[in-house]
Amino acid sequence: MSAELPVEHVAVAVVGGGPSGLTAATALAPVVDGEVRVIERERETGGIPRHSDHPGYGLRDLHRFVSGPAYARRLTATARDAGAVLETEAQVTGWDGERRLLVTSPRGRHVVEADAVVLATGARERPRPARRIPGDRPDGVYTTGQLQNLVHLHHAEVGRRAVVVGAELVSWSAVVTLREAGCETVAMVSRYAHAEAYAAFRAWGRATHVPVRTRSRVVSIEGRTRVEAVVLEHLDTGERTRVECDTVVTTGDWVPDHELARLTGLDLDRGTRGPSVDGSLRTSRAGVFAVGNLVHPVDTADAAALDGRHVADGVVADLRGVLGESDSVPLLASDDFRWVSPQRLVSGQRTPRGDLLLWPETSRLLPVVVATQDGREIGRARTAWPAAPGRVYRVPASVVSSADPAGGPVTISLRSTDLRRPPPRRAPRAR
């Protein structure tokens, strides 16, 4: 099939034009010999921030506090100025051999053959069908992305009373968008005992009278042509409550866009459902790397962008033939966490920002992280920040620095307090 299609050779193909992909292209374009091409299916690059018309972007990578669209424009301009080629309205539909991508665009179908591939396809929220929420099938049920697209790009009306499913960071982004559209959030619904987002968001919610129904779930949506109400169930008591609304927004519950990774047979992590990577963000396939929220669904846009900056060193080393093949030790998460990233430890290899990323399944105010290998503790770290569901928990990678490269898997677990406190110091004897 590819013999009949034109083949275009590039040094690096970056699949996905969101923050991680654009930042990777910006870092790579000036230092590699050959073209760095970003292949983006949308008409414009920038990813999800293009639709998030509120401030809160760019703190970690740009050291600025800007809106989503401004952030997307800035990353796009920076990548283009660095020399990257941005191919938009181009969909990668599959693979045609090692590092050969099948691409469909308004120019027709063609093959992009690359010396290295960076997958930056991001993640998406689970829509209502994937969450198996029963009931009627009326209009007025959206994901956050669909909501922001309607409000910020098409300036459409979305309703007057909304229930937001979820209470994590993106859930509050949905609340802000609803307010801009003149729609009141009458309830946020979280299965956890506390809202997942940071305390500042919860405080803002209380100040603006946004109620959060914790330990609850949506068990039914009612309405014929338009949403009329939802039925909530308390997970502990089983008590059910009917809440009248005309809009439902399902937020969070992220799934990586891993179709390309799966089609080429990359090893996928059972926790993240994205490609398994080492500290350089190299996948199980030589010359193929993965970055951003494809790898850790989901972190903030600026943190994902820093993945793009980090991956450049690994890609350059791979292109120069000095990255090499190194034995790795599997890194596993205990039941305290849904996933850990990266999933493979290579001796002497630095992880992005020097951290391990984990997704907690339980809350700990004063957490102690413990790393064990072959039945013995190899490291522990106490963090000054809490571990909480619904957001990424960062742990210094030094906690696994003592891992034996020839040993078995390393497991990361969580404790509330450090029980191994040093004995109290004795008072000096009086002379």
C-alpha cells in the first residue's frame, strides 16, 4: 500500500500539536540535522488550552500566568520560530513499518518516514457512555472539552442549571466556563470524601456557592429532548436525591489517546493505559518516545509541556546512536495508587523534573512514600504536600535511587506517618 503513496522523510515526527508536542518540537528543531515535523489533526495547534478561555496556564514552563488560548498561541509561535514544521489538519491513521506513519490530510494520503517518533497524542475525558450512566438520552450532556468548544469557539448557549460530574481541576475549569455562559452550577458530584481539587479551588467554590456532593454518584439522567434532572446516590447510605438541571458535564476520568501506540504494538501500562516508558520517555520500541498526558493521564498543560522539553535529550541521544539499550527495573504502584510514571527504571537515568508521578486512590495529609525491592525497603520520602485523588502526586525520584539494577521490581506505597522516628534525645546530665 505505501509503495503507491508518496513518502516524506523527516528527522523527527511529533504526533500531536498540544503543549507537550509543541514544546518537544521547539527543543528539537534547532539541534537535530533535518526536519522536525508536528502532525496535528486539528486546524490549529495548541491542544486543549485553545478552548480554555480562562487564566491559569504557563506557570511552570513559561513562568507566566496567561489564558489557555494565549498559551496555545505562544507555544505555536515558539515552535514555528524554532524551525519546526507544523502540518495541521493531518490525521495519522496508522503505521507502515518502523517509524513510518500513514497520514491523511487535505493534500491527500502520504507516508511520513522518521528517524525518531515522539507520540504526544494526549488524553481525553470519558464521555457518558463510557461511564455507563443509565437513564434517558437527551441533549445537554457534554464533556469539558465539548462544553468549552461550544462556549468559547461557537459562542453557543448551553443551559441555565448544570450538574458537574467530578470535582478535580478540570471540573472547576468546567464551572468557570459555565459561569461565562450564564449557566449556574447547582452541584458538583464526587465519589471521594473530599473534593479532589486543591484547597484554593474548594474555597473559591464555597465563596461562589457551588455545592459539592461528596461520596456520591450520578445513577440516572432524566429528560426527553433536553436534560431535566439527575438522580444522585450517596455511596455510604444509598440515599437518592433528584436534582433538577438542564445540563450535565462529565469531567475528568481521563483515558490516554493510545490508539497509535496500541496499533504499533508498544507495551502499554495497565495503570495509565498509555505506553510504558523509562526516564528518558522512551517506549518499548526503538526510536519511539511518548510524552505528556499520553503517558500520565492527566497532568496540567504546563507540566506536560515540560515532558516535551525533557524528551529532547533522549531523542537526540537516540539519533546519534548513544542512547543505547540498558537493562531496566520495573516500577510498580501499590494499591494506594492507580498508576506510577515512568514505569521502568534505568540506572543513572534522570526522570522528567527529577520526579516520579503517581495518581493516588486515597488521601494522606502527611504522606510518607516507601520504595521496596525484593522484600526490603530501599528508600522513603516524606512530602510537605498531601496525596489526594484526582490530581497528580509528585515524589522525588531519589526515593528509588538505591534500586538494584539486577534486582526485581520496585514497588511504591504510601503511609500516613513515618513510624520510624529517632529516639528522643536525652537531657544532658547536670554537673
